[in-house]
Amino acid sequence: MTKREVGDAIEAAMQERKLTFADLAERLGRPRVWVAAAVLGQHPFTPHEAKQLVAMLDLAPEAAAVLEQIPTRGALDGPVPVDPTIYRLYEVILVYGPALKALIHEEFGDGIMSAINFRADVERVPDPAGDRVRITLDGKFLPYQWG
């Protein structure tokens, strides 16, 4: 079994049981964005979490070992994403990435935002002109260290 196959099995089981990523996150005691990323193959589950998820969703026992594997992170099927939602996020980084980088450097100095020491969240924000999506990216600042 591959991470993608196990992820597909999890999503099918979630649909069958009418569970959301928020439901899984609550049961596993993890943030919902982290759980969604892990199900989609971007994080490894601990052995305890993998066994818990396999039991919760009645998956094949061998799925637990796959869920524990360290992934190749950030792997998309091509250099430019074609899924409209992912592409729009990519477009946001293309358009606003240089400005965000400049602002980070202006505020913090020479360094980067960590994607390892990181949290993310997604929320719906009611708006009279149509609900809005608020995405929070919360990464530790890591200064460049020379020498």
C-alpha cells in the first residue's frame, strides 16, 4: 500500500461514516489542518495515532505502517498545480510572496519562516458580500546564521 492509497481509503471511510477532518482531529487530539495534511500524505502519524485511526475507520491493519512512514513532503503531481483551489494558493504566493518576504525581512531581519515549526488554520468569515476564507500561516522565524 502507498500513502496515496491509504489516504484514499481514509477519505472513503470518512465519507461512509460522515466524518470530517475536524472529527478526526478531535479524536486524535491534533490540529485539524495537521490531520488533513497527514491523511493526504504530508506528515507521519505516530504509531499510536496510526493504530487509533486504523481502528476508528476499520482500515486494513497494514495501513498503520504506511501512516507512520516519513513522507516526501510538498510533492505535487507537476510543477504548477492544476487543481483550482491549490492553483489559487500558488497564485497568491506568486503575487504576494515577494511582498510578504520583504515585510518579513523588514520586521524580523534576514531569515525565513519555518515550515517545520509551523501551525496553520482555515476558517470561514461571514461577510455581507459572501463568506470569506481566512488562512492563517504561523511559522517560527529562523534567522540566517553565517559562520
